Amino acid sequence: MTSVTSPLAGTAIGLAAVPDPVFSGAMVGPGTAIDPVREPSAAVSPVDGVVVSLHPHAYVVVDGEGHGVLTHLGIDTVQLNGEGFELLVNKGDTVTRGQEVIRWDPAAVEAAGKSPICPVVALEATADSLSGVVEAGDVKAGDALFGWQ
């Protein structure tokens, strides 16, 4: 089983509360979401694995079992064209759980008129393949968010 941990500090709110129908409807995949602390920080890898997709606003890490985890920093943040995001790794890099991937400022995202809420999604998964999904309460980077069979 793969344990997926939080890439950010904040409050777990669950995917249903994400202000984007693609995420709230779990069309990308099941998982949860974090309403991040409003201070500059780095989003970290939720699993040990390889960075297979990397954009200023989002990244996917695939673990040794082939499980891909998408971390999406804010909603509609692609429209910011990378402004306010600093990539700390490269696509193809092997990362460890907790390693910094992207530095960003959720308060600046909010000031730009975008939601800073961050979906953390199990790609190519079904809801019943996840267990222990955290959908409420405060989390720190590295706290367990869900398990993946």
C-alpha cells in the first residue's frame, strides 16, 4: 500500500469543497484537498518517486508501484503563467517524500483572484482503492492524507 502525505500545511477540506467541477467531481481522480496556510512556503513531494510532470502550478510524482499523485497548487493558477512559483526540481528527477518541489505564496495567488486550494489526487485510481482519506482538520506537510491499495 502507498501512503500519500500532505505536500502542504493547512486544513484538509476534501475534494467536494474544491471550487472547480473537474476536481470536486473527482474527474481527475479521487483524493482530498488542502486549504493552505497563507504564507510563502514550498510544496513537497507526497511520495517517494519520480517527477513525471512538472509545471509552475502543478506536479505529478509516480512512486515505485506506479501510483501517480497530482499536487495542484491552487485553482486556475495556470492563468498566472508561472508568476509567483519557483521550480526547485526538474522533470525526471527522483524525489523523496517531503522533498521541496515548488516554492509559492498562497496569499499572492489569492491576491491575484485565484483560489489557493490545492487538490491532491490519486491518478488513474478509483475511490474504493483509497483508504483513510483525510477530509477535515489541520494538517502539516508530511501528515498522512490517504492510503492507496
